Amino acid sequence: MRLTRPALAIAAALGLSLLAACGSTNPSPGATSTAAQSGAAGATSAASTPLPGAVGIDAVSATGPVDFTTAPKVEFAKKPVSTSTVTSKALVKGSGPASTAKDTVVVRAQIFNGTTGKLVDNGYDQGRGAEGFRLGRTDLIKGFAKGLTGVQKGERIAFTIPPSEAFGSAGNQNIGIGANDTIVVVADVKDVHTALTEVTGTQAPSPAGMPKVDFPKGPTQAPTVTIPKTAAPKKTEQATLVEGTGPTVEKGQTITAQYHGVLWKDGSVFDSSWQRGEPADFPIGVGAVIPGWDKTLVGKKVGSRVLLVIPPADGYGSQGMGDKISGTDTLVFVVDILDAY
């Protein structure tokens, strides 16, 4: 499968592992590992040392309104900007609760090479919009998560990310960040909110002919899925088992979800975010996941639990995926939608 947004903005620039829900041995719903960035997410090296003659975050300024439409004019009073730790300053104060590791922060941001002052990724480019990051994600660059922790809605924040909190000694030549370069981020914070941790509400029974779903250990643990002793359907089928009351999922948003996937043929588990112990985040409706997810999850409400039965045509196709999913396998998913942003 493929991702259709070429840079995925800050996500790709800072090594978000392409919003894949899992690694190549446990395939997520269609996300691939083909675009892994040089320098893995959270890569570390020996503590970075500021460059000779370097200055800190106080050398960075930005002017312009925080309206999430107009790109700020960012200036470096001196260069290089280089720090050994994540450092930040609020250029424009925000309001409301400060973000924590449990929150999702939605921003429009610009990313710079602190050594040269060169803009390496611009969240205000045409066709780009505000982008959200759940700070508790384990595949988010550590320094980026640290820089967005403690921010408020409406704030303009500038922060540095040293190599030891980003791509380590390898750097990331794909985006013009060398081994010794500190990253500088200027971000306007559009929203701070906390995703659901579980789906609540009374679960409806599965429709006739569809798998039965039970949560014997509660909604924070993986469900059991019982497959009917009948032939798999030829077309994608779906059922909303719990109707959420949150916002409607829109095409192009990123959703946070817990999911559990089994094969129709024998009920064996091939992938489960519940079993991995944390939800997954991925774009929806833009070809970043298998077609069966794009076709069914757009239009659902946050807080919903959805049962999906997906034949190969809307799954991984005739090529299958990895060692567990063949080209003839029908997939069954239980998906709890925890957030959309």
C-alpha cells in the first residue's frame, strides 16, 4: 500500500514511521514500511554538543498573526542555533489547559535547520493544513513530543531539537538535517485535546451472518471474535456495534483507533493494537490504509465501535501481506474509534 500525501508534513519530516500502526511483521491496515526515514523515530546518540559560536532559542523570532492561515515570518538573529537539550519559548501566549503526554496537539508548523536557518518543511505550503500529533505515540520523535508538551491553544511556540533527541548521529539527509544540526520548530497551536481511552456504551449484537464480538476483559483489552461457520461474504460488510457521540470522521483526517484483526478462515489473529498495548494513528480516506477501511470509517463518529468484514479486493489484494495473510483471505476487524483530528 502507499501514502498519498508525499511529505505528510511534520510527520514524515520528524520520522513518524508513516503513521503505520505496526511494523512489517505485523501489518497495519494497509500502511507500509516503504518510506521509513533515515534515523528511526526516537533515535538517540551520545549527548549532542552545541556547535562553536552557537546561540540558543532566543535568537529565533516570528512575526505575523496566529490565524492558522498566514505563515509567520521567522527570523534568526544569529546562527548557528544549536542546543544540547530541547529548549523552547512562547512567542505568542495561548490560553486553556497546557498539553500533556496524554493529549493530541494540532498545529501548523515550520521546520528549520538551526545551523543554516534554512526552511526544510513548511506546514503552510499550498494544500497543507493543520496537522495533529498524539504526544504519547511511541513512534514520534522524542524531541518533537517534548517541544509540544506544555503548550496551550492559540500559542505560537518556538523550540529546538538537538540531534540526540531527533535523528542521532545519522542525521536525516532526506530533509537536509546533518549529524550535528539542531532542528528549530516554530508552531502555531490550533488545538489541544485528549483522545478517548476506550469506547463506552451498550454494544449491539452483530447482525446475522457476521462474526460475534465479545469483550470478556473489558474495552481496554482485546476482544474475542467468533467466526460463523459459513462462507465469507464476497463484498465488504460493516456494522456499528456501538454508536459514538463524538465528531464525525472526515476524509483526510487522522484517526486514533484500537483495532483487532482476525482471518475469517480460522479466526486466527494477524494484527491487534490492543495486544500491542497502545492505539494506532493513521490518515483515513486518502489511500494510506486498505480500501476497506477508507470506505467504511469515513463518516463514523468518534466513540464508535465498528465491525468490518473485508474480502481481498478491499484488503491486501491478490498479493496478500506477509506470512499470515494470503491473497484469498477475508479479513475481520473490530475497530474502536478514539479520536479524529
